[in-house]
Amino acid sequence: MHLAAFVTAGPGRPGGWRYPDSVPGWLGAEYYQNIARTLEDGRFDLAFFADILSVPDRFGSSTDSQLRNGALGSLRLDPLHVLTSMGAVTKHLGLAATVSTTYAQPFTVARSFATLDHLTAGRAAWNVVTSFQESEARNFNRDEQFPREKRYERADEFLEVAGKLWDSWEDDALVLDAQAPLFAEPSKVHAIDHKGEWFTVQGPLNVPRPPQGYPVVIQAGASAKGKDFAARWSDVIFCSHASLESAQDFYREIKERAAAHGRDPRQVKILPSIAPVVGPTTEVARQTADLLFDLVPPLGGLSTLAYHLDVDLSTFPLDERLPDVEVPGVEGHYREVREITEREGLTLRELGKQYGGRVEGGFVGTGADVADGLEQWFTEGACDGFMVQAPYQPGGFEDFTRQVVPELQKRGLFRTEYEGATLRENLGLHRSEAGEWSNRAPKQPSAAK
Amino acid sequence: MHLAAFVTAGPGRPGGWRYPDSVPGWLGAEYYQNIARTLEDGRFDLAFFADILSVPDRFGSSTDSQLRNGALGSLRLDPLHVLTSMGAVTKHLGLAATVSTTYAQPFTVARSFATLDHLTAGRAAWNVVTSFQESEARNFNRDEQFPREKRYERADEFLEVAGKLWDSWEDDALVLDAQAPLFAEPSKVHAIDHKGEWFTVQGPLNVPRPPQGYPVVIQAGASAKGKDFAARWSDVIFCSHASLESAQDFYREIKERAAAHGRDPRQVKILPSIAPVVGPTTEVARQTADLLFDLVPPLGGLSTLAYHLDVDLSTFPLDERLPDVEVPGVEGHYREVREITEREGLTLRELGKQYGGRVEGGFVGTGADVADGLEQWFTEGACDGFMVQAPYQPGGFEDFTRQVVPELQKRGLFRTEYEGATLRENLGLHRSEAGEWSNRAPKQPSAAK
């Protein structure tokens, strides 16, 4: 079983920042370094940071609700710097940052992750997103964003170029012969001369090939387009499921898609997101979950949901049910919301609270209770491990590490020591050979912009 | 007197990587963290990283000479990550990274430095460059670069937008009242709605105002355009001078230009670059300097010079003098090269070695000898301090810290303890008020692209 931690470089889950034990140290390096030490003590595979390139304004076309409620994206440090800080105090923990292919350049991003991978001796991971908020487009010289189809086309080419740049130094190109002198062997460092629809990049990169070959690639794709992209490129896929059955279906589908792309399905790890609440007794855990639920400002939950669905929920009556809507945003979250709304007959206000305080998979209880749930999902073909959210930061990670991890270890489900030298090795993934990604890029040339 | 260290995230000065004491650990975080500790022990104001967005190919239109000789830019990690690693093991040392305004976006860069400034409690600095190599343009979708005039226009607007983004959260916008709840006061977080010739950025930033207001801004502008830009925007200016007189002229000119922009000239610190070689005796220092000189591969020096001048020097006969040439690159370096060539009657091959192994200002000797030289430059109106290059990394910084710094301290020229809590305070610079940069931006709208 693999464990990733979904850490937030700002206030975490809606209301979590109001929890009495929550330490509002999001602006300082020590806060993240302490989390990193906790996770490494717990033998987590990696720490993961989502990202957003704006303060979302999808609720009432204003950032007010987001800011007032400390809802998702109200404050977000640049995750790459946060990761580097965490890397400085750990030796094994993988370090995953989200970077958008829509608002960055391949040379910059390939270099950034190559640097992180070198500095941390092979622990870098890249969560690839295409961004889907108009407010993000408006911070990057555009009135509106590219349509999803175009964003994924760009992402395919972006990854192809990044792979070429990482391959531009052969593994043994750096010689360092002071006598000769021969610093690097010029015949083993190659221009890439990429000319595509979206990018023209000469190369080579000015950083030698990363220790892992390529950093680990993570993706969360819930749309058909997203799932296909994830199955093509990802080493790790994370997802969100309200039930075991829905997780099992997704697991089967992705593994099949990966095989259809000619990949070994075991080389694609699927980690559903969970937000377990752990306590010394089942009763205490339930009370904690209730308290956390009470702390969720309904409008904070709703503005987070508005962001995820990319729908201005302020235009619907708060005390009626959310009608069926067209969702340009994350389809997986909408599916989940429809399930909850229908099952529990919630008004929009109640849905906001429910969504903000939801505990995917329903893992609330003692360490043994939660381990039972995780064991079931893991052994019944729903996942290869979990993306663990803390209901409140940093305490939630400490609770999980102290109470759930030892249970999983006792059952032989989870490592007691890191197996490998790099993140890829800990995840059971092979080191990427040069040229591997060129084979994964879509064969037909992408359509003109 | 202020001291900055010119650290290289890769092999440093030409030939330095061949020095027996040189530790080729440029790819790991510990290498930089050890340098950071040394510099903080020596009470340096800051560590500074230059940057290049390509492996230069200005010598013979090929990266071969650069790579073979370990010349400038052959290998360069992303300096921002390196800095964050160094910040994790220090408390006072300022952290300066070079980021180009030509190949990045203001939202990304403003957020990146705001994050670094928060994580390090006010120690971030940005060296603003506009990039001048065709090879860099070709890594970012262009066949050729923008002309210098356009690059500086873009840079002016880039800094204006960055300033607006840092100001987009008022200093007291983050409230964190868990009871209310009020995470941030929406009326104190502002969209910037910038619409210019180069950038359209809605804002606000998703990071609160940096501890320093704005990070410290550094610039090295030797052209008329560059000097004007530096006098307008920079807190720190670094430069390169072969003689005291030339440094004094530059010092006077920049201070006058700053005053002409309505700025207090004392709020602009000028740091000439030096590469002192220190030894226990004058004789040992001279022998070390000779050895370092011997280690410079002439073609390594020449390909570094070809980069700086942006001139393909492979087209001139190696055993004749360099004729007068048109120099699109760094004018200051060309001035220096003409001086050396004429004074010493060098062939191009000899010039390559001389340029690669040059010791600006001629500071070679015991700690006391070098301190004499620095004292003279400092007290005779040539500078506010120095940008110290290590002739070889990391030993050169250790030598300087052990042998020169105590001499400077004994003479009352340099601090024995850090005075301030932030880099700005240590440099004697005021904290930037919101809106300060809007007043510095050129008044007339920039010409159309």
C-alpha cells in the first residue's frame, strides 16, 4: 500500500483553519518542515501539493467569499518552494508539486523539476494540471481560457517536450575529468529542436538528466479526456470517490486504459483521496468529526464547490436543492455532489456544509477502524494506496501517523522502512529510460490551434 | 560595507572546477547548504545566483566548447530552488535569484518571490535580467530575441505589475479570526486589473504582502538603457570594474541617476564584483592565483567571453589580437576586455585565458592585503560593498570568511552581528510602502509592441 499526504500550502479543508488545534503557520518554512518530518516518520511515500493560479472568484464573481471563509485557494504559496524547504529536512519523503501546463513553459518546468530531483537525490514528482478557472486565465494575459480540448492538446505536447529536455543529457554525459579537461562530453548532450503546434524549443536543458530519469508524474483526471491523458502519462493517479464501488469501477477502467496505451498497468498507481478523522475511541473520533463539520462555514464550502464545479452557485436559492447544472469543472466532484444531494435530500446551504466537511470513504474512528476501511478498499481492488488529507493541519497528519500507520504496518499492509533510494523505487516504479515519453505522445500530429 | 557572495549553481569561474580543492557537488542540496552556513558565519548580507536559460552556443554556434570546458552556463540548476535549500539552514543570510522578465510571467514571478520572502521571513531578493542570448529565445518559442529596447520596455511593465501584485494584499489583510469567522478581510485584498502593452493581469495575488513589502531588487546594467533601468528600480546594483577609477565613475553616475528619478541615492547600494585570491602569505596567494590561471582552458575563457559579448569569437584568428567588434552583449565586459587587450598586447587565445582567470580589482594576497584593497575602494567612493566571487567553490568562500572578514571587522568596516531582521534591514534599505513602485514606473505609456 502506498500513502501520499495531500498537504495544503495555505488553509486546508474548509473550516479546518478554525479548528482549535490548527496552527496558522502557513507562511513559514518550519510549519511545512514539521509536517515533512511527521510524514517521513510515518514512512509516507510522498507529500503532495495542489495549486491554483488565482484567488478563485467563482462564487458571485468575487473573491470575497473565498477570502472571508478561508475557502480553497484563498491563500496559496508557490508549492515548489514549499517542497524544497521540506526536502531540506528529510531524506526519503517524495515531494510532489502541481504545475499547470497551460500557463507555464516546458523549458522552465522541465528545469525546475530536474533541479528539484537533483537537489533531493530523486524525490521529485509533478502533478500535471491544465487549469480550468477563468480567473487563472485572467492572471495570464487572456480574457478567457482555452477550451478543455485545447488545454489537453497543449498538455500532451508540453509533456513530450519536457521528456525530450530531460533526455537531452545522456545519463553519463557529465564526465568531470579535471585533467583532460572534459567537463561534459559534448556528443552526449543533444539539442532537441522541437517544433510543434504549441512550443518551439531548441534545447538542450542546462541541467543533467534527473536521478529518476523523469520525475514521477501524477494526474487527477475525472473527465474522459482527463482519464485518457492520465492513463497515457501518469505514474500515479489520484481521484475522489464517495463509495467503494465507484472507486473499484474507476480502478478497473484506468488500468485497462493504461494497458491500451501499451503500458504495464502495475506501473500506474491509483490513490483515492480520503480525509480520515482518527481518535483514541470511536466516540471521540465521531465527536471530532462533528466539531469539524460545525466549523465549516456553509458559504466557505459552497465557494469551494463553486470552484471545483466551475459554476457560480451564488445564483441558486440557498434553501432549495441544487438543480441539475452544466458542469465545466471537475466531473468527479459533481458526481459525488449529486450522490450526496439525492441520498440526503440537502438544500444548497446544507450541501455547502456537507461538501466542505465531507469525509470521502467515511473513514472515522480509531486507528484500527480506519485501517479496517483502508484494508478493505486496498484488498478489494479499489486502489493501490491513498491520498490522505488532514481534516486539520498539521494535527491530522500527526494523528494518522501515530494511530493508523502502526495498524497498517502490524497487518503487513504498509512498509516499516523505505525500500528504495528514490521516490520511483519506493512507489515500485521503474526508472524511466531515455526516449520513453516520445513513445507515449499521441501519434497523430495535434490539430492546429 | 555590504558583502554579497556570487555563488554559481554549477561550475563557477572558468577552470575553477579543475582546482584540486573544488568539490563537484553542484547537483546536491548539501553543497549549497554548506556554502550558506559559511556565508552566514561570515555575516554576508546575501548569496546571489546569476542565471542563464540555455547552454550558451555563442562560440562556433555550438554548445560543444561550453560543455567540454565547463564554461559559463554549461550546467545551471534553477537558482530559486537552490536558494530555498540554503534558506532552510540559515536565519539571516539574504537569498538572491536571477529571473528574466523576458521569458516569464509577472504573476508567476511575483508569487514565487513572495513565497520565498514569507518562507524565509524577509530574506528574498530578485536579480532582474532581460536576457540577451539568441539561444535563450530559442528555448522559448522564438526564432530570435526581442531587441534590447523592447526587452527593457517589457521589464519596466513587468516590475510595475509585480509591484501591484505584491501590494494587492494590504499589510493587515490577513485576519485569521476563527470565531467570526474571518480569514482575510475582503476589502483589503484588491484586484489590480492591469492592462498594458505586454501584460494583462487581473489579480489579486494569492499570497499576502511579503514581509519586506517588495523583495530586494538587484540589477546589473552596464548599457545606458541598463543603467537607467537599474537607477529606477534597483535597491542593489552590481557591476564589474578593472580599476578603481572606472568603479568611481560608475558609482557617481548611478547615484546621480537615482537622484534624478527622485530616489534617495543612499537607498541604492552599489557592489562591484571582485574575485579575490587569499592565502596565508602573499606568496602563497600569488601561487594559488597562478595555479588557478593555469587551469583556465583558453577556449573555456573564450566561450565565456563570447557569451558575455554575444559575439562568435570562433570566427577570429586565435593567435592575433581581437579587432574592434560590434558588441550586442554586456558593454561593461567589452570595455574591460579592450583595456586588458591594449594594456597587455594579448592575442585572442591569451585573452581567453586572461578573461577566464581575471581577478577584477587585483585583490590577491593575505587577508590584510585584500582588506586593504577593499577598504580603499570603499572609502574612496567606488562602492557600498562588494559582490565576492570565489575563484573556486566552495573553498574560496571559506578562505574569504576566515581570512578577510575578520580583518574588515577589526577595522570597523564590516558588521560582527546582523543588525536587522530582514535583508532590507541588513542592507540599510527601508521597507517598501504599498504603491511605491507605481511611482517609479515610466510615466509615458510604453510604445506599442
